[in-house]
Amino acid sequence: MRTPFTMDSAGFLALLDALERRFNEVTAASSLSFAGIDGDLYPVVQPARAGEEDCADRGESADFAQSAGAEDSAQPEPTAPCPGARCDSALRSPASTPLSCDFHGRTGAFHDEVFDPQLVELASSAFGSTCWASLMCVASLGLDAALVECARQFLTHTSIIVRQKGLAVWLYDLINDATMAMLLGQTSPRMPVTIRPMSQVQISRWLHGSGVKRFGSQQQRAADRAEYGNQAHRLAAYCMLRWGAPTASSAQIATMLLTNPGIGMCMLREDPNVRAQGACTDTRYRRVVEYLRSLHAQADLDYARALKIGDVPWLSPDGHAAVTIAADRRYLYDANRLVHAYRALWDRATADPAQLLMAVEETRTLPGEPLWENPVYLRDLADSLMGSVLSDDLTMGFQQRDRERFDRGVRTLEHMGDQVRAMNVLMLPIMALDECEPDWNAVAARGYKARTTQWRAFCDRCDDLATVVLAQLQGQGEGFHVRAAATLLKQSLPEYCELALPLFEQEIERLAAREQDAADASAGVCGHEREGGAVHVGMAA
């Protein structure tokens, strides 16, 4: 059975047009502010060679020469100048100023004093928290004409493709380009330079250099290609949640893009315009989608039986909001059963979930194991409780029978369960992000390798929490889980809180009404007793 969906290309284009206009306004102003920066008076400083004295440039040169430790040993450098500021020291040495390409919508790493706040909001609204959003903002500084042109060409190309063929075609093409780069082991010319934090020297080398080494060391290039794929799928998931319809299909496709990218990419092919471009017509992946749906239905029946016999965690109604208590109990039940199931299977031979799904897709061979012994369901459940990246310790630790890694995954899941028990599932993303978000000021003082690691880890965590929200908060109103997950992919916790706040306000009003009813009832009983007592006394007299 196919998963029909539509995408609001017109809505996306309206936002893209606003972004393009603002980008042109900001770059026009920045070009005036930095006039002469590349002229004879202030020539662009090239990467230092061996023997030169600038220790920061030596760090960059060592990094280019594939020294992994050079990035972390690089000394912190001043922040990129604000477009419009006339700082002589910054203008005289533009290439020695680092250009942090980190994008954290939640933390506001694009500080208003450096980047145009309106441009930041438009870019993150259009592309989520991805390297394409950071490309718009970094290019807006106007420090390199080639980077500005690269960003402008990306906007133009995107607008043309979406206008002519639709949003799904553009997303599918982007994912396909990232996939081919991975398969061929070659850096795609379409991969943005903002794929990781870089200095202006590194950006200049990337844009103006020649040969593959301008993209960094071999290890960096491989990691960048993998990240390019991650961000392409993240962008597609964000756009599906933001502009896709109907809600159920959008949520399912976005979940697959985040947890099972290959299947998610296949689901995008259901768009007629994508098929018209000559995309593969193989629809066997639908067997996998239907099989996973059947497993979810079995799990719901199993939980209904557990509710009937009272075999689920009890939560006090006074300590948990009525709007989430059902989701909280289901989360805790599934988490407990998952760990118990893995431990029960530890000494037994089990199949690889990926191979089982491949058999389902190719030959319709369905696994015969019961639900809580089925590796496919256990892996899928772990993804829904923790996200695909965070659940790796648990699932891969079990698959490889690595006790230490498995126990680490169990502790992580138990910690998340404790947070749900203490508060609720709705608050889980807020608490989890507050715990895992690093001190970005401290990170900025470290080398570019550390910045890249911290940035990508935080992005993965936001993806994981968006996956949890899609799976666990489906009963909080029409489309709530879709909108909430989109804010997490955008890394905008304030927007997530704005969505969640009305639910808590309803709960507060409900509790206040219940307390008022109790107070009124108590007052009525007391009045009746006083009245009865007075009559009795009168009769006795």
C-alpha cells in the first residue's frame, strides 16, 4: 500500500522568496561595509607555509596536512566582524579571523551582533538547522564574493526546481546527490562549505583551491560526506513536517527519513513528480512499511491487554498531567519491556534486524518470532523511545553482545524513563536538551575539530528527540507532534515551549476547576450541617 502525500510548494516558495530578498539586502549592505577588503590595501592573507610565525595559521596548515590534533590545539581567535562595523584591526587581517559556521537555532549561535536576525529566522524557517541555513548566514557577511555567489546560486537553483517540479523533487534530488557522493567516495560540488565549522582561511581554500585536498584531509572528507547525507535527510524530514500533508503520512515519512533513511527516500518517490523525473519504480519497500505497521498494531494490542490486567506502571494523577499520563505510562511500559526482552534474548542467537527487513522486502519472508522476541520490533521500539543515534548503544550493544556498550544504553534509557516519571513525555525534550547542550562559548574557544564534534552531536540529539516526539505524542491534538518535531529539527526550544504551554495551561485550568468544585462541595456540606444543627436546637427548646 502506497503512502500518498502532498507538499505545499507554494508556501515554501513564498518563504524562499522572502529569504532571497533579505539575503540580497544584507549582502548589498555588507559589500559596502567591507569595500576594499580584497583590494591592494588589504590583501587576503593566504594560508601560512612552514616556518612562518603565525601560530594560528600554522594550526590551519597542520590541519590541512591531515594532522588530527592540530584542530584541537589551535588557539582561539576573535569573532568574525559585524557587517557594517569599521574595525580596522579586523579589516586589515580578514583571513586570520575565524568564521564559525556552527548553526544552533536553539542557542542563537548566530549572534545578532554578527548576523542579521531577520535573515537567521528566515533561513532557519526554510531549511531548519542545517548547513544550508548556515550557508545563507555566513555568506551574508560578504567576506568572500565566491561564497556569496554560491549561496545565491543555491537559492536560485532551489527556486527554479521547486517552482517547476515541486518541493519533493528538490528534496529527492538533494538526498540522491548526497547518497551518490557516499557511494562514489567523492565530495559533491553541491555540498555546502558550511558542512562543518571553518575559519576564513579554510573557506577560501575550499572555494578557490584545486584538487580534493582543498576539502580537507581524507578523514574529514569521509566524515563530511556522511554528514552531508545526514543533513540532506534531516532537511527532507523538516520540510515534510513543515509543508507535507496529510499529517499521518508526513509524520511517517519524516520518521523513516530520520531512522531508516533508505526507506524514507523510497517513500519520497511516491510523489508523482519524482517518478516523472525517472526515479526508480521499485515499490518492494512498501512491504517493509506495511510490516512495521503490523508490528505497531500488535504492540498496541499487547499494551491493551497489559492495561486490562493492570500490568503497566502506575502514575499518580496528582503528579502527572492528564494530557500526558497515558503517553507517560506507555513510554515507561515499553522501556521496561524492551530492556527485559533484550536481556532475555542475550544468550540466544538472534538475526540482524536489517537482514530480516531485507528478506521482507525481497521475498515477503516475515519473521516468525513473537513480538517481544522479534529483533525488528525491538530495534524499531528503541528508535521510538530514544532516537536512532542515541539507541545505538542499546541495540548495537545487544547485536554485538557487547555488555559494556549495552549497559551504557540501558542506563541512558533508564535515565530518560526517570525524566518521564518525574515530569512527563512532553517535558522530555526540554530536560534532555538542557542536559546535553554544551557551553557554546567554551566550545568556541577550542579547535575546529572539537567544534565540529560538538555541533554534530547536538544536531543528532535534536533529531533523536524529534523522533521520540513523533512516536510518543501522537495523542496531543491534531498535528501537535508534527509541529513539535519540526521545532526540534529547527533546534528552536522556545518554539517548542510555545506549543507545549497551551497544553499545560489547559491542565492548570482543569486542576483549578477541580479544586474549586471540591471547595464548593465542602462549603455546601458545612452549610447544610450548620443549618441542620440550628433546626435541631430550636426544636429541643
